[in-house]
Amino acid sequence: MPGRPLPPAGGWWSGWGRAAVAALATAGLLGWCTSGRPGISFVDFVGFADRARQLGDPLAWMHPLYPVGYPALLAAGRAILGDVVLAGEVLGVLSGALLAGVVARSLGLGAALWILGSGTVLASGVLEGTDLPATALSVTALLLAARAREAPDPAVAWRCSLLAGGVAGAACLVRYTALPVPLLVLLAAPRRWAALAGVGVGIAPHVVGAWIAGASPLPDQRGNLAIAVGHHASPWALDTLRRWPGGFARALGLAAGGPAGILGVAGLAVGLITRDRRAALLAGLAVLHLAGLGLLFSNPRLVLPAHVAVLLGVAFLPAGLAALLALAPATARLAQPTARGGAVLLGIAGVILAVRAAPEARAPTPEAVAVAAIAREAGRLEGPFVSNSPWFHARRDGWVEAAASLRSIAPDARGLGPADLAVVMERTGMRCVALEAGRTARDQPGLVPLHGRQPPGFRRVLRARSWVVLEPGVP
């Protein structure tokens, strides 16, 4: 019926069974995939984990690109589990389970299994990082806001509005790119003051941290913009704005490309035609997220929130087809069986695709295997470390200690020789240097002799595959 959403059979609150099935299936599959990986699988996690170790310092609470939510969760997970890398893996599994459970409860079990089988959740769940947690919280907030709008009980509408705002704020606390979510929640929630209060509670740790550190609470994306345009620029500069149409088109192609993306866009269109608020909120998330990426740059990982929103559009196709059949008396009796059958087929396809995608998601990359081997041994050495690779880290007492970048202590690193490196390390207080052979040959050719049997002016303390760790001194 126009003006009314088409909820799945049983409604939101009677879907605990399908939510539990979807969450457990996702958690089990993600847990199996994660168990096949030797250590850190995503290079940005090294920085997140190192920041979690330093949260005792108020200055570590603020970062221009990454809010404090994810490092704080890692620190809490390390306190419970004893290892920050394990905490990152568990957070990925729980985020996937949350996303699947919420989707199953609001849009049906078939939709939850479909996004699991698409490979998107599997690929993101095995990479320790902020993308899947922020996406799961964003989708949860939007579906809660939709539920609040349709709730017949004013008390339920108030609670859902408050919870939707709190979850939206938490999404922003995990990743700044979730900033459109509170706006959408405030537009959709019937109790806007309750939603606004929830947002305030959700982002309070960030605001308090900024106040303690004496820093601005606003994110600073100039670093990402510099990556996009090749030089430092303002987001509102004319040459940056000229790039936006092409950047938006590239991001849209990543989020909505392929058969699954096309089906998702069609489903969102059906949902918008039937005035389903869930479809409107998911479409709003996709458009606003991709619009922001249009100014910066995009890749399959960065478009994850928009991609998941598009994929969920498939959930509206069975109900939309059923609504069309119900318009004609001759086919009205086929409406409900069609809706149920479409949801079942969606779930079956998702399971088949998930089983096919799981082995690839479980397989570690060669670089991750090599880094895991050197990280365990480096934990026995005394730092601080400097490295020519962002992957290098030492694992010690359940924490991750990141290395300083060679470029940060020696801007002219390409021209360094072994003697120059020893001088720079002594001046900056670095005890050990970790070099990866491929990067050394490409970026610091003058340091290639340090990978030999007799490194000039250095003593080798560790070697693993293409890695070597040295300290200044006579061999």
C-alpha cells in the first residue's frame, strides 16, 4: 500500500529466531575464516593497535583521520582477551554477526544470507579494521530509526529513536565517514530530541577527548585529499570540485557494479516507489557516502557502507513483486507465496555463494605470513624500531608496537647509505631498523647492502623471509 512500508512476515520484534540464525551463521563462518590467518591481515590495523596501547596519554585520543572509538574497543578487548590482535579479530566477527542479525530481523533472513554470500561481509570481516564495525552500526541505526517511525506505541518510538541516535553516534566514533548517519536518523526518527540526545551520548567520548587534549573535535581529511589529488588542497578548491563528478562515478561503479549491484539498485527503486522508509534510508546512506568519497578517492574497502546499502536493496524485490501481483484480482492469490519464495531463493543463493567465497577469504596473503613471523620474534627485542614498511610491528605482552616510518625520521631516505642510516638512528634514538627487501630495492637502493651476509656498520639480530632487523654496531 502506498505510504506504508512492507515489513517482513512477523514484523521487527518477532524476528528473534531468524536474527539469531543469521548472526550465528555469520559469526561461525567469519570465525572459521579468521582462524586460518596467522596475524594481522590489514596494514592499517598496526596503527590502530599501537594507538590503543597509548590511550593512557590524552593526546592519543585525538587523530585527524581516525576517531578514538575503534582503538578504545581494541584496548578493552585486549584487557578481556589478553591480546589486541585477537580483540581485532573478535570485533570483526561480532560486527558481521550484528549486521546479519539486524538485517535478518528487519529485512528477512534471505537478505542477511545474501549479503553474507556476496563476499563483502566475509572479505571485510577477516580484515581487522574500522570498515565493517562502522557499517554494521550505521545500518543498525538506520533500521532502528525506520522502526521508530512505524512503531504504534509512543514509548517504543521514543526508545527506538534514542537507541538509533546512540548507535549513529557510535558509528561516527568508529569512523568519521559515518557522519551522514546521524543526519539521516534525525530526519527519520519521530522523536528527534530523543535521537539527538542519543547522538550526543554516542559522540561524547570524542568531544571530551578533544577538550582534554586541547584539540579540535572536527575531522581533518586533508591527508586523504592530498592522496587523491597528488598535492595538498582544500576540499572546496575549484580543481577539487571539478574532480567530483568523476570521483562520484568511480565510487558508484564500485558500490553498485556487477549483477548484485544492479539488482540492489533495482530493489531500492522498488522500495522507494512503495515508500518504504528502510529503502529510503539505505539509499540515502549510499548516496551521501559516495558523494563524500567523490571528493577524495575510493576503493572496494572504502565504499563498504554504500555497497552494503545497495546490496540490501535486493530485499525489497520479492515484496515489490508481490505488491504488483496483488493489484490484479487474477494474480492476487500468488502475492504472498511469491514474496516468501523470493526470500527463500535469496537465502539459498546467499548460502551457496558464501560457501564458495569462504576458502578465498580464509587464505592469508604471503605478506601477512611473513610479517607474522618477524613480529613474533621482534617482540623479544628492545625498541624503538624504525622501518621502511608500514607492516612492521612487534608483538609484546598482548600489544602491538608499531615502528616509526623511515621517511619520518629521514625525509631524504632514498639517498641514505648504511653510515647515514646509523647517524640518523642515533640522532632519533632508534635502536633497531627493520627492512623489507622489496621496498629497500625500490625505495632505498643505497641500503641494499644491509640485506647481505655482512651488513656494513650493522649487526643482524633477526631475519625472516624477505625481512631483516639490524642494530648499529660491528657484525
